[in-house]
Amino acid sequence: MPAHAQTASPPPDVDPRSLAVSTRALRKTYRTRHGRHVAVQGLDLDVPIGGVHGFLGPNGSGKTTSIRMLLGLVRADSGTMSIFGQEVPQALPDVVGRVGAIVEQPKFFPTFTARKNLDLLAAAIGTPAVEVGKVLEAVGLDDRAKDRYKTYSLGMKQRLAIAATLLKDPDLLIFDEPTNGLDPAGIREIRTTMRGLADQGKTVLVSSHILAEVEQVADTVSIIGHGRLLASGRVEDIIAGTSTTVRVGIADPAAARTVLERAGLTVRTDHDALMVDGVDDPADITRRLAHDGLFVRELVSVKAGLEAVFLQLTAGEGPGTQAPPGPDGRPTRRSRRGGDR
């Protein structure tokens, strides 16, 4: 496992005042028909103040359960949690005003305009009406404020949900899978909105199973699998610890994949090419394939990403290992279907 992976408590010299969120040895199990399911096992999570922090892992890895425990929606079996240095859930009443979260799709009146929906919400929580225009502008919906909610695209509805969380001007924003179901344009809109909020000085904690997507916006990340921490730190530092990924173009990808996997390499499909992780010398791919009468037409070293990190971290963990979907959103060969508890 790479040196940057953390499977125990972080060093004791971490100043809790520099963290927006911190958990230690967090654990949660559920009773199922087949016995007890461990959703989160000994999770140590540190989210620094400021910037975008990606909380990443495949569906079923425990991201949503961790967030629900942090917000007091689910009781932890053991471990500790804190928000801005205050232990939760005990201190939630003291810090909840500094936190805005979207864990499920919020309910808006479909026949009301976006502004009317937010006006009602602002009045309910005691926020001055003038703030409605500001939050609509912050998420890029000021020019569509008079449109009815039911006419909004999925991406616009998600941005309106973000605007609703901004009404109380929180310091920490928690978004659980905010791009689920969105088309590429909607994903880009949410990504731009999150980056803009972070640039304004807020802390954005975003969970996602699409590692490559969050990689484009996150400053720091924590990657989990099977409810435990696999790696955490700055994105560039984590990626720097990975070996080379090589894109291979070949006439018979299926046969080439068999040859390369037989040699112990991790291979993913990317449209009509193969992505081979953990390669020390790209020329070795050419030699192995040529030995079996397969000749490459493309061999390009590409920048390793968080998906490659995840695959390397989970290599050898057994048949139950889960992996995120590929660039096309479909499960990779190491993925297993299932919801994120």
C-alpha cells in the first residue's frame, strides 16, 4: 500500500482548530437478514478548513452513513466526531448554524418560482429577504429566479438546493452525491458552483463515487473502501505516489486484456482502448503483446488519477473489492452493484 494511505489515526500533532470536520475510530454496523453488516469501520477523517474536500469511494463504501452520523441523523456505534472543534452530536445545537447540508433532494413547491420558494424558506428560518437574491446570484440562478421550479433541469434544481443551504450563510457545506443523475452540463454547473463557494472561503465537503469527476475540483480528498480510510491528503500528493498508467490502442482489446491481466497488470476499458495501471516500463506492454502476436497501434503514458490510486490501494483485497465506475459512468470490472449505506 502506498505510503500516503492512512489506516490508523493521523499524527497527534494535527491542530483540531484547523479542521472543519474530524472523526476518530468511527464505527457503524447494521443488522441485516444475513447478520451484521459493517458500514463504517474505524474511520479517521480530517477535513481542513477552506477549499473543497472530496469524500470518495464506490457505492456501498460508507460515505452516506458517515455523513448521516456527522449530522446526527444516525447514531454511531463507537468513535468520536467533531465539527469546528466541537464534539457532535452533543454540540450540534451550537454548530448547526454553521453547517449547510444536502443529503437528500430537498422539497420545493413545483408551481412556485425559485425566488418564491426561497422567500418562504428564508422567512421560516428568520433570514432577511434580501439574502434570497444574493444566494440565487451565488449559484448562477438570478436570471431564472422568476421561473417555476417544475421547469428547472436537474442541474438547476440541485443548484437551487445549494442556494437554500446558503440562506443561513454556513461556513461548512456538505453535499452527498450532488451530481447523481445529472448530464455533463449539469455536472459542470455543480462543479463550478462548489469551486466558487470554496473560493469565497467556505469549506465544501462533497461525497462522490465518481473519483475522476471530483478530482477536477477538490483540493484535498479522503478515499474510503469497505468503510475504512484508504488514503487522504492533497490531490497532487496522492496522485504523485502512483505508478504510470498507459493507454493502449490495439485491434483486439479483449485478447490484449487477457494477456496483460495474466501478467499481473490492472487493466480497464476506456471506449476502444485499454488503460493499464501499475506499469513501470511501458515498453514491457509492447513486448508482452508482441509475444502473443498482438501489435499495438497506440501506446501513451497518461497522468495517473484518483481512480488509478483507488485500484492500486485495493489490489489484492479479494473478490469483494469494489471500485468506482469508469469515465463513462459504468461499473469497472472490479465494481459490485449496491447502494451506499
